[in-house]
Amino acid sequence: MTKIKQAEIFQVGEPAAAGGATWAGNSILLKLTTSDGMVGWGEAVPTLRVQPVIQSLHEVARVYVGKDPFDTEKNIHEWHRHDFYLPVSFESTTALSAFDIACWDLMGKYLNTPVHRLTGGAFRSSVKLYANGWYDGCVTPEQFGTRAKKYAKMGYTALKFDPFGNYYDYIDEKGLERAYERVRAVRDYTNGKVSLLIEHHGRFNPTSAIMIARRLRDFDPLFMEEPVHPDNMRGLKKYRNAVDVRVALGERLLTKEQVVFVLQNNLADFLQVDLTNIGGITVAKKAASIAEAYGVEMAFHNAFGPVQNAATIQLDASIPNFLIQESFYDCFPKWKRSLIRNAYRVTDGRCNVPDKPGLSIEIDEEILETHKASGQEPFNPSEPVWVVKDTWHP
């Protein structure tokens, strides 16, 4: 019987320019090697917590090394038994997710089949994508519109973007008007043929979020993403009772139990759990099934690296309640696309689902050396880590 023999952790990236997108400057990859030499890959989320996440990966390794990678449920349960703060620790859940993803990669390779055939089979052979990250450097409505037109011509039929500049918690009339003009420009420059996904980054109080929804309602956005601070569930209820826009959220949900709470309370129309946050493919699949029972469609959060992207699209391929998939592929730095030898290419706003074993990726390990990183991520005290580059302006 095969066992996990070794867990290796790689911090890779490139220096992020001061001024934004520091979350994209590093990736944390996990390489699991079994007793008979098979290799599986996973990915964890870095977001300004690179070192704590790396340390958490070392902790989770103490449970997984020596275990059978096929025992996904048992292995997760074992870590849950040891980690007292798993339900409320992002560092713990993302580390666990990386191990789970790598185990699914191993299972597919041992069985010589792609992951999606192990999670339900091929419900679809290609995945519809929306672009994110496309509006870096955009401040004026014209800049937003011109860039949106470019991505529409590339074949994307949906674009997500944050039109709120440097407003946080509260937004005034001037901010509302600027956001309105930016959204209008995206609509007009794309001739109204692109679905609008409005990213709030979970940064507004309920009153401001309600003001935004009422102001932007004319554009009939496909969804408003994380309109209020994610810890303010009462505020989200207030928002849902006050406006009739569609809501998507879930990237900061860490457990399936949190998913149940959100859906039982009708707090979201679409669910955006993140495979690298919630417990890997094993728990994300459960979250999708819970959502299906509530008639809620999935639009997985997918903002970090190519291994996460590969795992997410494999799961997209097999679930019945799929809506649309977030993609940064056309905004990835070259090294991220090359890291998996440019697999999962995007054509006309879609990605064909690969059918090679496991995650269907081949890691270029030279890039792990040439882009080796260390230490903490860059920190800019004047701009939050989650901002798309050069958009934190009035």
C-alpha cells in the first residue's frame, strides 16, 4: 500500500511593485511524494500570511506523512482531531486544502484518470469563465471601458471588477457617482453584451452597501460580490431585506457548516467557496452538493495560482450546479502560466477540461528554483493587499 513519504513546500514568485497586487506576488506550492515515487501537487493561499501558512503546512505534514493519499476523508478527520482551531483558522484550512488537493492529484495519477472522473464524471467538457484582474491601472471610466472592450474581444462574456476606488466601510455620493460612471463605461464600451460582476471585496457597512446596490441596480449586474464585511452576518441580512440584487459570496467561508448557515439564511444566490480555503476538493465537493440542495449555483473563487486553477476547473467539470468560473489566466504573470507548462489555456472565454491523469498538470520545477522566494510578502501601508494593481484611487 502506498504511503505519503515526503512533503516539500515551495514559496515562489517575483517582486511585486509597490502599489498593488502583492497577493499575486507569491504562490505557496506543496509537493507530496509517495513511497513508490509518485508525485502530487497542491497549493495554499498566501494573502499577506505567507510565513504563517508555510508553518501551518509543516504542522499538517505531521499528520499526512505516512498516510495513504486515498484516505481523504480519514486524513481530514485526523487533522480536525489534532487542530483545536481548525474551524476558525484560515492558516489551518488552507494548509489542509493544499494537502487534500495534492492527494487527489496522486489518486488520479495512480488510477490513470483525471480528477473530474473521480468526482462525478464529465458533466461538461469545457468551462465558461469570467475575467478578473483585467482592470489594473484603470481609474477613469474611459480606462475601464477601453480595457473591458479589449477583454470582450478576447471572447469573455462576463467581467468582474471593483469600481469603488479607495472607499472603505463608508461611501459618499461622490464615490457612488464615480462607481456608477465606471460601471456604465464597461457596459457601454462592450455594447451591453458582457455580464457585469461587481466586486465589493467585503469592505462596506450595510448602509453603504445598500446605497451602492440601489445606485447600480439599473445595470442589472449578474451579482454583487461580498457587499458587506464578511463577519457581519446581521448586516448581510439587512442588505438582503433592503435590496433585490443577486449576491455571491463564499471565498472566506472556511467550513461546510458555514456554508449551511449562509444557505439556510438565504444570504447568497451564488456560492463562491475557494478550494484552497475550505478543505480542498473533498470539502468543496460537499459544499457544491449542499448548494445544489438549495438550488444555488457555484462560481468558485479562484484568484491565486495555476495549481489552484487546475483543481478548480477539474471540479467545475463534474458538478451539475455550475454557473461560471473566475479566471485570472490572461492576467497571470508569465511564470505562473509557464509553471504548469501553460496548461489550461483560455480560448474565447472558455477553458477545455484536460483529461490527463490527476490535475492534468506538469510542473516545471526549474521555475521553482528560478522564482524561489522567501520572507514576507511586500507590504504597502497605504494600499490593502487585495487591491488590483494601481486602482486604489479616488
